[in-house]
Amino acid sequence: MSIRHDGRAADELRPLSVNRDFPSAAPGRVLISAGDTTILCTASIDESVPPWKMNSENPTGWVTAEYNMLPGCTSPRKSRRVDGRATEIQRLIGRSLRSVVDFEALGPRTVTVDCDVVRADGGTRTLSITGGFIALVDALQALPSGTIDLQRVLLDSVAAVSTGVVAGEAVLDLDYVEDSSAEVDSNLVMTGRGLFVEVQGTAEGRPFSAEHLNEQLRLGKLGIERLTALQREILGKNWPLDTMDSSC
Amino acid sequence: MSIRHDGRAADELRPLSVNRDFPSAAPGRVLISAGDTTILCTASIDESVPPWKMNSENPTGWVTAEYNMLPGCTSPRKSRRVDGRATEIQRLIGRSLRSVVDFEALGPRTVTVDCDVVRADGGTRTLSITGGFIALVDALQALPSGTIDLQRVLLDSVAAVSTGVVAGEAVLDLDYVEDSSAEVDSNLVMTGRGLFVEVQGTAEGRPFSAEHLNEQLRLGKLGIERLTALQREILGKNWPLDTMDSSC
Amino acid sequence: MSIRHDGRAADELRPLSVNRDFPSAAPGRVLISAGDTTILCTASIDESVPPWKMNSENPTGWVTAEYNMLPGCTSPRKSRRVDGRATEIQRLIGRSLRSVVDFEALGPRTVTVDCDVVRADGGTRTLSITGGFIALVDALQALPSGTIDLQRVLLDSVAAVSTGVVAGEAVLDLDYVEDSSAEVDSNLVMTGRGLFVEVQGTAEGRPFSAEHLNEQLRLGKLGIERLTALQREILGKNWPLDTMDSSC
Amino acid sequence: MSIRHDGRAADELRPLSVNRDFPSAAPGRVLISAGDTTILCTASIDESVPPWKMNSENPTGWVTAEYNMLPGCTSPRKSRRVDGRATEIQRLIGRSLRSVVDFEALGPRTVTVDCDVVRADGGTRTLSITGGFIALVDALQALPSGTIDLQRVLLDSVAAVSTGVVAGEAVLDLDYVEDSSAEVDSNLVMTGRGLFVEVQGTAEGRPFSAEHLNEQLRLGKLGIERLTALQREILGKNWPLDTMDSSC
Amino acid sequence: MSIRHDGRAADELRPLSVNRDFPSAAPGRVLISAGDTTILCTASIDESVPPWKMNSENPTGWVTAEYNMLPGCTSPRKSRRVDGRATEIQRLIGRSLRSVVDFEALGPRTVTVDCDVVRADGGTRTLSITGGFIALVDALQALPSGTIDLQRVLLDSVAAVSTGVVAGEAVLDLDYVEDSSAEVDSNLVMTGRGLFVEVQGTAEGRPFSAEHLNEQLRLGKLGIERLTALQREILGKNWPLDTMDSSC
Amino acid sequence: MSIRHDGRAADELRPLSVNRDFPSAAPGRVLISAGDTTILCTASIDESVPPWKMNSENPTGWVTAEYNMLPGCTSPRKSRRVDGRATEIQRLIGRSLRSVVDFEALGPRTVTVDCDVVRADGGTRTLSITGGFIALVDALQALPSGTIDLQRVLLDSVAAVSTGVVAGEAVLDLDYVEDSSAEVDSNLVMTGRGLFVEVQGTAEGRPFSAEHLNEQLRLGKLGIERLTALQREILGKNWPLDTMDSSC
């Protein structure tokens, strides 16, 4: 018997769907949904580098991200005001994507991954990372043949998922209802090879025990494995990481 | 033989498509495309009125709009910085939608129509109005039965289209390529009953003749009639304007 | 019998007066009044071009405008906060002045026309254009002899006037009282040769008919012809457009 | 033989002229010139008090000032950006005007004196105070008869003048040329009764001696006496300070 | 043999010193140093609650934090510009302190803990939490006797420490030199009772293994136990948590 | 019998203490207290000049200052918002320090003196100058030997003190209680050689007499002499002004 309001098992992800044909002028464009949470991730490539990289003789590339909630993503409507939370989230997305990119192999260009939340029902920051990686790969694949060696640019894949403690029990991939009543709210960013990029666990209200931390880490690892498999299936022939087969 | 780069006749609109099932938390949600230009219009209703209306004893309602370009809507990527152009456009969208709404019948509530440009290929401000009206109607129809009398709230329908003079010839519904080389850039906002809400004609570069003004007004009127018919077809049973049949 | 509160005929302008000796450090300086509306227009010339023009090898010139309301221009006092309306207006003034200037003949310099509203009684944006053109000409005439060929720099003259529909009747050059109760508010920017630079008609409240649009266009054209004659008289020997004689 | 570039004696003011009929919607409006420096001072009265005074049961009035340089006031053109200097100056103007006003007698209303510099040739802050006082008096005199008792509201008159040390000699009322090369730049704000409101002396570059301080205080006092006489003459029957006759 | 540049063992904290007599007007004031990192933590109490709590009939209290780097805290000098990093850090400090406070027992008052970095040598965010708790306790103890029941307001103590992976080895409490070359940068916030408030582990550059995560958690727990003992010793009779003896 | 609430004579300074070993990364660091007022002054040197000095072929140096109040410096807590007062004060501090520096001898480098108010009890701007000079000297002395010739860089010492009129009597070095009830608030900045850098006298409320101005100048001069002697004693062997011995 499920303890979750939507009938999921504690270790069950929400259904994931991805549309890579969404109208956009960006070379990487992904409309990704996990349950009701939907994000538009677009990846654009600019053939220049940030000012602070320009002084170098052979400047290497850069990957950055912006996170934004569209007003209709929540009810009541969300105002367009940028706040500290959005800044914090886009720093996380940028760090996560950069952790699997070799800037030297990328060469003197900047990839900007924009994550605009179309509908928010919990887990927008982690879905931005999972979808952002797909948009990043598609944008890089769309570069003229011979521009970069994608096998060298991408060192690994990256995905993210939330975990939490709800009503005393650790669960995977919280929606908004669970998030609102969670005692602990955690986010895990990991690579397809099973390495950690970011571990964040936050007590909402009261502090939590070591047991709850460990159980969340176990669930999160499970979720990332499934998300990685889905990313690979979605990207199909665009999946650039042949040598990862055995290590997953 | 067409003079237009995409083979359209001078008085031909781009193909229009509308998706009213787009993921969103807003009661009115429309993803509208005219050719490659695509806008996400969401309409949210707040059961309160702006501060400057609060002092009144029986405050009437209000309709406002916000216009925003998503970074992936153009290539190269558009920065998120709000500029004077966006402010000017959202004032036009708001005025246009307000021109067909009876604020007393609407009662003490505010409808905010958000127009986020997903892909920009010319005519984003006019498509925002055409799509914004559909989102507005859907949001009002979604109010609990008996909250408002929609026949009284909506006095007419409203739509908008651009015209211009390209290579010396007046044309309807310019895309970005035409817009970039147009000698005149005009926008027409009209109601389903054939009344004018806004007429804007701007010389891009050199001033234009009275003949070019008149020919554009004729083309624009034609375009609005077609857009109104499409709005009605799309809204189907949600179309609130029964008494408009004869006058269209 | 006049329908207007101040006794004017429907096609009658307010009395215009111009002071070109107003204290200022700018080479073009015009204190212009239409009835009670008074604007200080100053035109300054900077021997450089905007950053976005600098990359060109032979950068051409530029004309820009700023619009600002002084606090004492209205009662009650107007706060100095810049709003979207001001931004929209100064974009219109800039576009209008640029439409009669040849940037190549102007050479690598920027003319900034500042329009500071000293007293506001309706029609500030159109009077800014009419007065701004005079300040622009005076500033260009003040350049050292031989710097530019003014006959080539100025292609035409430009002026602007408002029209509207008040109590169901089209009228020319509305003051604040008329503006406040107008059903339609329009602005027409035209050149001395009778070409259109900008046509703007906005329904205030309810949409308007084609007849009202046409009647306003007729009145506006009439007003522009008179304003052009006045500009020419005021500028006297500074009027640079000899070849325009016949076409006016 | 004069040491000054414009032939003035060390203790000579620039010629002062005042226009109290300048177009404006403000009840107090003064275009004041000292030599080429010209300021538009308008005084507006709002029948309310600042938020921080509202909690009081019998809130007393307030006087505030804003200082702004119009772009055409200098050549090259001055950008509209507000800077720390402007903030500092408007605080000084406000303090100076408040020093001669009885807020209890003024009652719960706010007078805002706006000083917009039309032409800047040195001494704009002191001329703003001298002209601002005239605008303040005119605005108070324009209140409906019986609203306030002006004899009680105004305790004294106030005027200001600059002094400085140029080429080693103390001089009165510096213009821009003198200001630019002055070793010391001072401003004196005094009342008609000869009391001090503000004394400011600043070394430009190197520190100065006690002798130079004293000589400037003497010149400044002299200048204030003349400016007070001029204010009185200009205000004529509006001069509210009958009991000051003997003390001037 | 130590692997660390300053000779510390991998599980060794930097020397901690605390000055609670630092000049300040705030009731809680702590100058805390860990090695060269020095923070001024002041805690102020305001007898009101944030606006979003005011609507409640019996509003409960709130604890918030601000984090700021003084310009002299680094060489070269740090500009005063607030950036996203500072916002992120002050949100973490606020969350951490709130996790051990009972807002109902606190009553309708707001405690603001300001953390101004006087000298930055790594670990400023964690030291802000450790020192901020001491300032918070001192400020609460300084309330007039009987105002609150401190045993009920404070549920636990809280402290924080950084860990990382440097040259492939997990270490505790990194200074700036270690931080700059760390492969992983983690922060652990825990309570005196051994519960988790926040777990953050970030790959700097490349992702990290599960072994490195676990070793860091072990070191961090050790560090927190020592910091808690130091906080208790420092607070002496102000330490409010008698019942915690056995559980530590 | 003293007229002052803390028992001081009218011409008595508050006790001064200085700590030059305060933790900081800046080469000049001074924690200075006058009574309860305490300021952290740090001086940092950047080997570059401001943009507006860069065009020169042999750019000379610059000295600038920033003034900031830490939130815990007052009770109730002071918000971090920068206001016009802070801008005005930091301009004064910068001007004062620059008045005793030879920019050519300083060479192409910028000294920034940061004055962060740790505790505010009146006289923060003057104490910032007195302490800022000490930090400036220490920072310059810390430059590698031979970089500059300090005897040429520093032309004089500088210190500042407040005076005022309280209960009708002129007093020296007001604390907050006196400042709050003062009729006149003055600040005097003078050099060790007895020259004036800045004289500021402001009527708080009502204007003041020439007698009160003169008495304040006398007290201020006295205070500066004592502060200069203290600066010299504190700086000891770092005092760079040998030739000043006789003139002090």
C-alpha cells in the first residue's frame, strides 16, 4: 500500500516526457515534463567567451544557465520579479552542466542553457538539469560537422532528482503537495557513471537524522540511474557517450 | 506571381495554429503560431483590483498584459534585459484587450494576460493580441458558473495584424525577413465588428505616401476579418458573442 | 457655433509661440508653446557616434531624443520618476526627427534633442516634435561653416499634431480638458512635403469607426500644413529647404 | 583694476534677473538668472505630509527640494543620470528653506521646491536657494486666503551666495571659469536678519588659511545683504516680513 | 606526516577564538575567528514581525540573517557590490539558525543576525553560522527577564563546518589555499544533538565518488562535535540547553 | 561645573583609542574609537588608476573613500540601504584625505579607504577622517621599500572633529545625545599645519549667530591640534612628516 497521495511507491519517479521539436530558434530545445512540472530548456551557442576569459591567449569555452519562472507556471500567477531563489537555482544548474564538459575541447564558445518553467509542480531545479543536459547535447550536435569533437567535449552525462522525507518516510521525486509538507528537502545531481556532482539536503523546519540522510541518498541514486537511461533513449543517435555503456 | 520571398500573395496571412492544451497552471493558456512566430499566452485571474482602483466603493475590474521574449526566441540568443520596446508593446496589448471588456460587468477582479514569445519571426505584438484574446476568453469561461455574465463582460472580439510596405508594395502579415527590409511598418488592432482599436503606421527610414497608408488599411481590415473567423472557430462553444453573428 | 470648450473651430490649432533666445548652453534652444502647453527643446551635438555604430569604418551620424516632464508642469506636481509612457514618447520623437535626416551627410556626429515639458496641457509629444525640429535645424546651422552641407543633411521638414474624437466629433490639437474626455486619441507626424512619418490612433475606452479615422486624418493633414508654414516663418533664413517651396 | 576675468570687483555680484511669469502649473514659479546661470524654481504645495510625519495626531508641515540639471545646461550636453552631487545639493536646498519656516504654522501640507538648472555657469546651488525662497513665498501667497498666516509661517528670508579664493584672492559669486581654477570653494546661506544657516568652505586641491576663511565670510555676508534687498524688491507686496524692516 | 600546507591533521579544525565584548549597539555581538577568517556577528531584536506574518492573529516570531563581505576582508580589496553568492549564503545562515528556534515561544519579534566578514580566509559561511548562534543566544539572553522562556525558544544548538577533498584526500575546515585547489567543497550544518540541518557537497570541476562523500560526512560530524563543545564553553552561563548534556 | 551630560568640559574631546592590529587583509587597518563611536578604517592599494585618469600618458594616483554603517552600529538595527547621507559623507572623507596627498608622487595607484561604522554614537564622519588618515599612512608605509617617497606623497596630516551649539553653548566633539538636541552641527577638517580643508556649519532648525560660528571655529581648532598630536603618537615611527615638527 502506497504512502504517497498520488499512489506512487516511495522509490517511483513521476512519468517523464520530452518534446525536442518545440518551436524555438535555439539549436537545443527541449520541453520536458515530470508529472505536471514542465520546463522549456533551450541551449544557445555564442562563438565568444565571457569577458573574464578573454585575456587568455587560448581562451577555453564556458557553459552557463539561466532559470526563470513564467507567470502562468503557478496559480495564483507568479510575478516576474527575479529573487534570490532563482539566482541560487541557476547557479546550481550552471555548475551541474559544467561538471561534465571539457572547456578546452569545447573551444572558445559559450553555451547558455535557459530553463523557463512553464508549469511548476515541484522539482523544477532538478528537472531543469535533466532537461538542460539534453538541450546542451542537441545544441552541440547541431554545430557544423568538424567544429568540435563531442566525444571529448562531453565527459559524462548528468541528471538530477529530488528526494525528501514526508510523514517520516524517505521518498523520491516529490511533487508540490509532498514538497509543501516535507520535513527534509534534498536534491541530488549525479552523472551517468554514478559520480556525485552536488548533494544538497535541507531540513524544512526541524533537523533530521543520519538514517534519513542515507535512505535519501539510496533513493536518489536509484532515480538518477533511471533518468540517465531515459536521457540516453531520448537522445538516441545523438547520445555521445559510447564508452559509458559498461560503467552504467 | 508573388512578390514575397515565401511565395505568399500580398494579402495572404501566414498559417495560424493554436494549442489550448499547453501545460500551464493558468486558466487561459494558448500556444499560438503564425508561421514561425510562436507565443505562449496565459491569462490568470486575481480576485482583487490594482491599488489605484481600491479607493472606490464599488471597484470595477481591470485587464493588464505583460510581454516578454524568451532567450531562445531568436538566434543569436536574446538577453533577458527588459527594454523600452517591451514596455511599449505590453501597453499596446493591454489597451487592446481592455477595449472590448466592460469593467463593471467584470467586477472587482484583475485579468493578467502574459505573452511570452517562444519563437520570434515578425509580428509578435499583433499575434500576442490575437492569442491573448483567446486566453482571456478561456480564463473568463473557467470562472465558477455564475461568477460573471460573459455576454456582458465581453463587448466584442479583438485581433491584430501587421501590414507594411516592402519593395514599394503593400503586404499583409510580415515575417522577420520582410520586416527587416520594410519601408513602412504598421499594426492594426480591430474588433470582430470591424471597429478600430489602434492604428499605428511607422516609416522605417523614409516617410511614406497617403496611397501606401490607404492600401495598408485595406489589407489590414481583410486580415482582421480572417483572424476573427479563426478565433471564433478555435474557441467553438467558448465563443461568447452570439449577437455578433450578423455584424461580422 | 463651436463645439469646443475654448471656442475653437474643430479644425483650429491653438496659438503657437516660439522663443529661440531662451538661456541654454545648447546650440539649438527653443521654448515652444501651443496654448498652455510649453516645451523646452534643446539640441546638442556630440562629435561621436553611439557604440553600436563605432565598428563601421565610415560611421554615419545619429539623431536621438529624450522626453521628460518637469515636476511643475502639472498641478498637482508630477514626480520625477521615469515611466513607460516617457520611454514610448521619446522613441517616437527620435524616430520622427530621424525620418528627415540623411545620416551619411550628417557624418560621424550625434544630435540629441531634449524635450523638457515646462507646462503640460495636452499634446506634449507632438509639440516636442514640432519644436524639436526647429532646435535640430538651429543646432546644425550653428556648426562651423563647411562642417556639413545642410541641404543634404535635411531631406524634409517634420511636424506633428494630435487629433481626436470628442463628444462624437473629430477635432484638431486637443488640450488637456478635451484629451481627458476624448473617445479617440490620435497623433500624426508628417513632413513638409506631405508624407507620413507616423500615424497613431488609439481608442480611449471603446473602439471607433472608419469614418472617425478618416476625418481625423483630414484634420491632421490640415494642421501639419499650418505648422510647417509656421516652422518656416520662425526659422526664417535658417530654413534649409529651398527646393521645398513648390511642394508645400 | 579688477583681477577678475569679467571685470567685476572682488565683492561684486553678477547681475540678477527674475521672471515670475514663466509658464508653469506650479503656484510658485521663478526663472532666476545670475549672469549666465539660470534656474527654473517651481514651488508646489501638496495638502498632505510625508509618511514619517503621518503618525502624529497633529502633523506639522514640511518643505523639501529637488535639484536637477537639464541636459542643455552645459556644453557638452549633461547626461540625465542622477549622481551623488545632485543628492547632496538638494539636501542643502531643502535644509536652507526649512530653516526659515515654522512647520506648525504651515500646517499639514508639503511644499516641494524644484530647482531645474536651465543654464549652468557656476553657483547653481546658491542661486537655487535664493530663487527657491521667492518661489516658496509666491506659492504660499497663492494659497486661498485664510489658509495660513504667512507672517507666522515665514520666520525670516533666506538667500545664498558662493565665495572662493582665486589666484590667491578672495572673491564673491564665482562663475564657472573662476570656479574651475579656484583654490577654495565656499557657500554661505544666511537669512535676511543676518543669521547663519549654512557655512561650507572646501579646499579644492590644497588646504587654505584662516585669513582666507575670514575674508570669504566677510564677502559672503555682503553678498547676502544685497541679495536679500533684491528678493524684497522682486517680491514687492508679496514680501511677508514686515517686522524685518529695521533689522535688515 | 601532515598532507596539509599548514601542518594540520586531516581532521583538525583551525584555532577558534571569540570576542563577545566587541563594540556594537546590538545586544548580541561576537567577533569570531577560525584561523585567519574573522566574522563580526551581531544579533538585533525588533519587536515586530515581517509583513507576511502580520495578518495572523497571533503572529509568531522570525529569525533572519544578512551576510556581507567588508572591502578589506580580501586582498585585493573586495568591491561592495552584492552578488548572487552573498544572497545564497545569507539564505543558508537564516535557514540554519531558524532550524533550532521555536517561533511560537519566541513570540512576535524578529531577530536579525548580521554576519560581516572582516577577514576572509575560507569557510566564512560556516563560521557565520557557528558565530551567529552565539550572537543569537546572547541577544535573546539580553531581553528583559520574563520576556521569553529561553529553554522553550531554543530547541538545540547549531554549528557548521566545511569539508573538502584536496589532492585526493578528505580534509576538515579548509582555508582559502585549500579551498582554491579543492576537488570537492562541502558544508555541513548540524545541531548539538547530532541532527542534520544542511548537507551540501559540490564538485569543483569534476564529479566525486561515494567514498569521498562518506569520508567528508564523517569528518564534518567530528568537527561539529568540537565546535558545539566550544560554543558551550564560550557561552558559559548563557548556554540555555541544560537538558542537552546527556545527548551530546 | 560641566554643562555636558557626560561631565566633559566644553572643549574636551572624548577618549580616543586605536587598534592597528585588527584582523584584515588590507595593508592599512585601524579600529578607532572616540567614546562609544567606533569605526573600522581599512586602506587598500590597487596598482591602477580610475578610468577617467587612464587616458593620460603619465597618469597620477588617486585616493578615494567609502563610508558605510554596519547594521549593528545602532539600536534599533540600521538597514543596509545606501542613502544620500552616506554618499555625501564618503565624498567628504575622500576630499579630506586627498587634500594632503601629492598624486604625482603617489604614482599610478589608487588608495581606497573604507570606513565601516561598527558603533555609532555621534561624530562618525569626522572620526572616519581622523582614523582614515592613519590607515592611509600605514598602507603607504607597507608598500615595498622604494616604491614611493612617502615624504613627497604626504604633504601634511589631516584630522577632523565636530563642534556644535547645545543649549546655547558651543561644545567640542558631540556624542549622539548632544547631536540630537544641538542647535548647530558643525564639522571641521584641518591639517596638522593648521590649515583648513573643510568648514561645515549647519543650523539644525533655526539659524545661528556669528558669535556661535566663531566660538565653534576656536573649539574645533583646539580639538584638531590634540587629534594631530594623538595621530603622531599612534603612528610612531610610521609618522612620515619630519619637517612638520616645528610647525605643529
